[in-house]
Amino acid sequence: MAGHSKFKNIMHRKGAQDKKRSAMFSKLSREITVAAKMGMPDPDMNPRLRAAINAAKAQSMPKDNIQRAIDKASKGDGENYEEVRYEGYGPGGVAIIVEALTDNRNRTATNVRTAFAKNGGNLGASGAVSHGFDRLGLIEYPGKVGDEEKVLEAAIEAGAEDVESDDESHQIWVAVENLHEVARELEKALGEAEGVKLAWRPTLKTTVDADTATTLIKLIDTLDDDDDVQTVWGNYEIPDDVMEKLG
């Protein structure tokens, strides 16, 4: 995100731990199944399914797991998941959007509301904070694919709108309607992306101090640990010196 909010760093702090792998695969499988149910089970004919499979591959999810998730949709097996979005404010007035896939809205709403309440925030009504974000497509590459100039050139050629790079990653922002077309073009130049998805990009940032960041991370971790929650977006900016203090 603009100004490098360190969102990715926070969200991946625990992602490297093996104990998180099973939960992560469960969420990826759920997205694959939902995507396959909503469209064709063929990723070449279903952009959302293609993005879900790419995300699973980026996390080294076994091919058998991916195929099982697709088959579950084709056979009509499993639960019927519903897409739900929650909006609220975290500590320090940080705006947060939570996206979930659930088979029980009451359970998910209760869990999300409790997570906010116990970590210095409060859940708002639909539309409470999303007006402060732009809905865009996001294509992510690891830093190793090339330097900022190389990625920027490829992104411009492919029709992207903006690029943000740091030592660890490249985030390429595109209009929603152009997401999969741009992703295909970038794949020719940079290889397969780590992630291709719809995202919420904040129009303004809220800079947080160390105390606020500590509570905010707890809130994000609690939400991320919920099986129904797929993604968490925020408009926070955590300065480098604060990140260093937090370790």
C-alpha cells in the first residue's frame, strides 16, 4: 500500500509458522470451492478461480488439496458459504474492513464483534469505513523477480495503474475490470504472481504509535485466526522505527 504500511509484514509474522499452515490451507480451499461454485470449474474460464488457485500455489498448497476443493464444488458437496463484509474501527481510529466466507452469519458476526471489542475497537454498520477505500485489483510479486524499475516498466506495459515496491515485494494496483487481463500480461514478463485478488486500498492513512500498533496487531491476529475470515484490510501506517521496536 502507499507509503508501505507494513501490512504485509504484520500479516505474515505468524504465516511462516508451520502451525498456521493447516488453517491457511482451509481458507484457501474455501475460496477455491466458492469460486468454482460461482462460475466454471475451469480456471481458464473463471478468473476468480484462477486467482484462488494462484494464491494457493503461492503458499505451496499441494495440487491434490486444490483439486479436492474444485471437486467439492463440482459435486455440490460441503457447506454453502456466503460472502460477508464487516467494517469497523480499531485502536487509534484505524479503519478496518474484514472479508469473510461463512456458513453461519451469526457465528461470524459474533466472533468479529468480539475481536473488535476486546482489542480497542468497535464494529460499525455496513459502509462505515469503506468510503475511505478504493476497490481495486492487486497483483503481488516477491522482490526477487526484479528491481523497481523492471517491475514498473512491465506494469506500465501491461496496463496497471500504480506500483509500490520495497525490498520484499512489489504491489501492482489495477482497475477491477482489468485485473485478470493485466495479470496475464505480467505473467509473460515476470512469471506467475504470488497473489491476484480484489483489494481495498485506503485513500488516506492513519499513522499509529507503538502502543496503538501493539493492540492493532492483536486485533488483526485475532481476526486472522478466525476460520471464517479471509482477509483483513486497514488504513494504518506503522513507521519503520515503530516496527523495529515491535520486533
